[in-house]
Amino acid sequence: MAKTNQLSGERLRELARTGAQVTLERLRAEVIAIERAFPELAATPRSRQAVQRSVKTAARSSRRMSAAARKAVSQRMKRYWAERRKTQGKAK
């Protein structure tokens, strides 16, 4: 019979903690490398909030398509797909 090697809960937790520490150190090193490559990403929290607010405002104030524009797009796409189905039917 094969002998199973079981880890105690404490030893397993210790190994998990060690692995987590190594991963965290790698991630921190990667963040530093990214911030060196792109200094604008290393902004202060306050400036990050300002950027986030401006992005949200821009997203909210984006133009909406009118009903006529939606109808025109719908008609174009119907023609496009009808033509595509027609050419695919001939290709087979």
C-alpha cells in the first residue's frame, strides 16, 4: 500500500502564506515597472479621482442615436445580411 503524505493544516497555511508573499512581491515589482514605463499612471489618488469623474461625465454626455438614425442603420444592416446570405448560398 502506498503511504500518503498529508500536510497539517498549520503547515498548509504556512505554505499558502509563503506563496502569497512571493506573488505579492512579483505584483509590486510589476506595478513599479509599469509606472516607470507610463509615469502618468503613477498619479496621486486625488488626480485619479478627477480622471475617473471626467470619464464618467464624458460617458454620460455621449450622443445618442436618433430614431431616424437607428432606422437607417437597421435598413443598412438588413441589406448587408441579405446580400451576405445570398453570396454564401452561391458559394456552397
